Amino acid sequence: MITTPFKFEGPRRLGKAIAGVAHLNGKSHSIVEINSERILVNTTTLARISESFYMADNVVSMGLSKTAGLLNHPNFPVRGLSEFCHIMSYPGAVSLAIWNGNGKIAIVDAVDNALNNPLLNLPIERAHGLIFHVTCTSNAYAASDSPIPNIIGAKLGGKIKSLGTVTIDDDVTPDSNVILLATGI
């Protein structure tokens, strides 16, 4: 998981980052690239340089902890690690999206928000693999008209290899949150 430089860091640093990503592409199965400039899209005021780096660090930290949480989750299938590795090894880029949802359609809302996340800089609809984890209240789960993989699959269209888990937690706020790792883009 990497972040690209902010614009204020200059073109030289961006050039080094692009070269570094190209170098890593040949040495790793998957790289999740987070566009630092898009992190600032969600801010309403001009962020100071230190605040910008802090926000970027938080996004990376959340992505890593949510992904590790998925792998260590008690609902994660026994066969999950090998499938996780298989899906992550699909050729192409990887996108990470984390978001929340509320109300009667909390799960659909969370998926929509994740798929429309301003941090995404890749066409997630072209993904060949998807790893997801949904945490939701029992009311949000009961209000869901179809199984969660069908909701996610319908949003992405076509057939996609997916692996995911659902946790029902009535203490979760908001009503639903989702992490999506789309691979093979």
C-alpha cells in the first residue's frame, strides 16, 4: 500500500514515486496506490502541510488495519487465505475503498459510497476479483433484499470472483460499513 506525493511536493518527487511504483510492480503481486491529492478532496478548508501528511497516514493505516482485520476475522473462511492470495494475484491494479452507510438501505448505501469514493483513481468496474468485509447492524442486514455478494456484484456488473465476510454488530455506528479490495483492474 503506497501513497503518491501531493502536488505541493513537486514534479521531481512525483517522478520518483512513479519510478518506484514501476519498480515495485515487477516485485509484488499487488500494489494498492492511494492518490494523496484525492485525500484532500474531502476537506472543507485548506489543509496545512502537516495535516495533509497526517490525513494520508490515516488513510493508509485504516486500509492496512481493515485488511488485516479481514484476514484475522473469525468469520473469514478456512479456505480464505489461499483464495485471498489468489484474488490478490490477478494481474493489474488494486483499488481499496472503505465507506459507511445509514438507514433502511445501509448496506447498499455503504457499497455505493465505497464505489464512489473520491480516493479511487481506477475504474473499479473493470475488476476481476473482489475481497470485501461488511459490518452492519442486525436491522440493516434484515433490510437487505439480497445476499451481500449479490449487492456488490450488481453494482460492479458482470461475473467477478469474490471472497468476503459479514459481521453483525448492533453496536456498530453507523448502521453499516464496508471495505472493498478490487483486483485485476
